Amino acid sequence: MLNRELHQQSSGSIRTGAYCRARQRLPGTMVADLARYLGRTLAEEVPPAWNWQGRPIKLIDGTTVSMPDTPENQQRFPQQTSQKPGLGFPIARLVAIMDLSSGAILNAAMGPVKGKGTGEHALLREMLDTFESGDIVIADRYYPSYALIADLKARGVDVVMRQHFARQTDFQIGKRLGGKDHIATWQKPKKQHEWMSQEAFDTLPVRELAAGNLIIVTTLCSSKQAPRQQIQALYKARWQIELSFRDIKTTLGMEVLRCKTPAMVEKEAWVYLLTYNLIRQVMVHSSEWTDCLPQQVSFKHSVQVFRQVTARSPLTEEERQSLMGQITTIRVGQRPDRLGPRAIQRRPRPHRLLKMHRHQAREEIHQQGHPKKLKQVPFGSEPRLSGMGVAGPPPGRQDPQEDAEERAACVPDHRADESTATSHPRSLDCRETGDRSGSAHRAAPGRAAGSGSAERPRWSHPVETRPDDRRRAARPEWCRYRRTLGHGWRIFRLLRPTLASERCGSMPARL
């Protein structure tokens, strides 16, 4: 708005209603076609030296995105079955095809995370026409299935993938190419898919080789044209699509979408992919200008520079050249085989977890009060908010006076009861001598009962004078623990004279 006023233009309106109505009229297919066209154009414009032996490299992988919890989104993209209704959020699965040289997204497919025909293989089969003869596809161990590799091989596309964990590799069979490197023929599946040709279904020779702790599967069966070291380097390049997903979801903010209808959610996802390809176009041109690779340019730095420059008036040729130089000033460090813990240092804020529908929790707050206001309330008077994780008093303990008496009974009294003191002759002696604490029997052997100061009994203070009674009163489990100890203390007082008489001596001082 300030820029429009500086150029003597109308300031316009700050309301977003017109923008929301305009983006609803925007065709979603047009945004998707623009993103695909821009990605395909970038892949065709890269220098041949950026490819592997002149062959383009395509990366495939999948990820998930979240969105607002609305009935429409839940119906199209249902939440995970492990979550209770009303507690989770709709989740969508996204499978993308990326060009390694330029880093552009060539195509993508979106669908729910559960249901028939919603897996990554099903979404990938919708985009198989994106691959062309001569391409090399790199993927993780979720993708090396017999059907997918056979279909790509029939299209003239080679693959480099990690072996699936369920498939066993035996280097003793097949044609040996080196140490832990051979050509094997995979067994056919029991059922032939309708979209598979008979030639692709008949046989599938693949090359299996060991790369450290990994087993790599590839259709590049020539050990001379594709040595082991180059195959390992190709598979390491698969990590670039993981970094691209991080740039899209974290840097651009696509991890949680904002639209409330499925049509707008898909349109919003394609707008993110189009924005990503536009930034990649600037990075590719800057890399050509400064003679470096796009993987060496920082994506976040490019976004920051692009925002600062494009916030002003349209760029001149000199400003455009300056933009190209500024983008490539910060290079990404090439640190292969770097190890680090997958953990964060910053602790999350201690928020309660919602365990019911939000409107139900709101009704409980209206009826029983907010949990934050119940911290200083005495024990037994706070209501039980089961959905908010606040524990209340035990059943039948709603009277505060009754709870105070219960807490007082939890603390054992060191003074003997009259009925208890008359139950044994030694107790009579203690009462007659005035020693109501029983210190004469707790004195050390060879020491008179009245000599010296008697040991102070433990837990002699009543509950009202304890400094931390108010803090412990809000924890019913502590009261139950003390009540159990009180019962044990009373039983011990009853059995102490008997135990002392059986030992034919006085009790140790520590008891």
C-alpha cells in the first residue's frame, strides 16, 4: 500500500474479502498446468553437463500435509484411524516427481492417506507419462516393486532404488559382476496387472549390489558403463528431494494448509508448488550466471533476497544482474555422510492435550470453570475435568471439612492412645513414668530411659502446621500414600511390645 501511494496510485482496500472471492474463481487446473509447464521448461533448459552421462535424473518420493479440521476436509482427506474423532486433523498424501539438475517439481498427485487406491504407488501410476525414454528414476525402498520396475523398463526408463526390506538378496546366484554385485532375475507376481504387457510380465533381470549396509537395485546392468561408485553416488543424490520437501513445507509454509474445502486445499497446494518452481527458476538462472550448480545455492537465502528486491518497483536490467549475484553469494556447504541426532534441543511449551471435541471442552469450562483457576483451590472442592487432564477428588469426598479430617488422619500421631497404652505392661510403665512418647523403650541398650534427651519421633507435626501441606493437598495420591503409611504405623505400634518381648531385649534406637 505504501508503494502504491509513493507512485501516486490509489491505496486500495485492506480487506481480504475480494481476494478470497477472486481465488475461488481461479481455476485449479490452470495453476496445476502452470506449475507443470514451468517445471518441464526448467528441466529442458539445464545444460547437458548437469545431467548424468547426458541422461536426465528424476526423483520420486511422497510426503503428507495437514489442513483445517472441517467436515468437508474430513470427508475428502480423513484423519488417521488411530486418532479419535474430533481430536485429529485431515491429512493428505502428496507424491511428487522432481528433476535433479534444476530442482524443479515436474508433476505431483494428491490424495487421502487411507482407502483403496490411495497409496504412493497408486498416485505414481497416475503420473507415469511424465517419464520419457532415457530418464533415470531414483527412489527409496518403498518403490522397487516388480510391476513398477517392469513398467518403467518398458518405457525405456532405468531405475536406481534401494532394495525393499521384505525381499531377500542372495549374491550366490545369478551372474556375478563383482564382490556382492550380480544380476538376478526376479520372480513374477502371482497375478498380472491389467496395465502390464505380457513382455514386461514375463521376465525382469535386475542388478543388485551392496553399498555399505544398503542393497541397491538398478536396471543399469553394465558394470563398465555404470560402476559401483557411480551407482552409489546416484542413490545419494536421492536426498535432494527430501531437502526440496523441507523447502516447500518449512521455508514456504506448506506443512499446514489453511483452506477449508478440498477444492481450495488442492489449489493451495499447487500454488505452493508453482511458487517453488518460480524460485527455482531464479536460482537456476543465477547458477548459470555465476557458473555453479543449483544445489550449491541456498533456497532460503534466495527467498529472502527475492522478497526484498521485488517489494519495490519493477526491476531494471542492472537490478536484475545484481539480484543474480546476490542470490549466489551464500553457498550451501557440501557435507556428505554427516551424522547428527534426530532430536531438538528446545523444549515445547507445557500445554494440555485436548482429549475431546472442542465444543464439549468449552461446555465443561462454562459449567465447571477453567482449569487454570483451580490450582489454588483446596483439595476436594475442584470439579473433575476429565477431558482437560485435571484430576479431581476421589468419589464421595466432596465435603472440604470431611477431607480435612481425612488428611489429619493420614498423619500418624506419636502419642499413644489410652486403649493402646493399657494393652501391655510395658505400656503401663511408660504411662506411669510420664513418658508418653515411649522413648524409654527406644533408648539405646545400657542407657537409662530418663538420661539425656529422647529422640524426636518422626511425623510429630499435625497436618495443619506442615509447610507444604497446601501443595500436597491438591494431590489425592499423596494423601492415599500417607494414609497407607499411617495404617502401617499403627500396626507397628501394636506389635512393637510383642516383638520386643520375643527378642528379650529393648528395641533398637532407630525404630
